[in-house]
Amino acid sequence: MAENMTDYNEYYKEVMSDVIELKDQYPFTKRILIPTTSVSPIELDITAVRADVINQTGANEADFLGKYSRRLHLIIPYDYRKKGCLVYGGKWIDRNKIPDRYQHFNGVGQDGSLLLCVGVPESFAQLTNVILECVKTADNMLTAYERYQCGRSKSLELISYAHGERGINEYKKGKKKYRT
């Protein structure tokens, strides 16, 4: 929780700056401001479809909210630049059809949507726009799960890491591998 209003105002400015860039790439983004007497984390509802896809197809938001909905709900913690965002989505994913090794979820939301694992903690501090990168990762995850679940792919086509300490070690090893 933000310690005081000054901290909250700084958090709010940082988030809004990141959200402007997010909306350029993912136009179906809406802020959720819940009226309360105390400060709380900012939340976003996003339909995870890139602007270039929308422009090429002339699609509207409703076109992406059907059986394989692209809807995401983000909760942006005060320390999101260090730890990332909580990203919920993929309510339609049938976990019984997904082998354990492909399940990159950390729980289930009240509405049945999955808490998507969008990165290892060490990765977030390296990013310029954590919110945008969390949405891009979730967008890729939804596409990969849909392809796998529908049988258009025999494996989950994602760059992914194990959970916990093992995943942190995999990330560190891969980070060295991809440095230029």
C-alpha cells in the first residue's frame, strides 16, 4: 500500500504514463476507478488485441469477447515495476486439457478467470513499461492456449519458465544466452 498521498500521486503518474503507451498498442483498454475513501491499486480491463490487428481487420471489441475471449483484468500493485502486475484472463481455458508442464497459472479469480504467470520477478525490473509487457505476454499466452486447446498446435508455443526458484534460474541462464 502506498505510504502517503505523495507516494500514491507518484504511483498514479507512473501508471498513467505507462497506460498511455499501452493504449497506443492495445486500444481496448479501460481504467477501473472504484470510488473509495482510501487509496487502492489501479485496475484495468483490456481486450488483448493489438492496434495493428484492429486496423487490418476493421474489427470492434465485441469481435474478441466470444468463446475464446481476449478479456484481461489487471491489478497494478504499488511495486509493479519490481514485481509485475496481477493479470487475470483465459476463463475459457480447460485446465483438464492442458498438461501440468504447460499450466502457467497461479490461481483462479472470483469470476473463474486464471491468474496468468506473466514473468519471473527478476524480469520486471529490466523492463521500460511493465504494464505493456505483462499485457503482451498475456496476449501471447491466450493465443498459445487457444491454439493448443483447439488442436492447431501439439505443444504450447511460448517462451516460458518453471515456477519458483527453478524458473528464476532458467530465466537467469536464458538472459545470458540472449544478451547482445
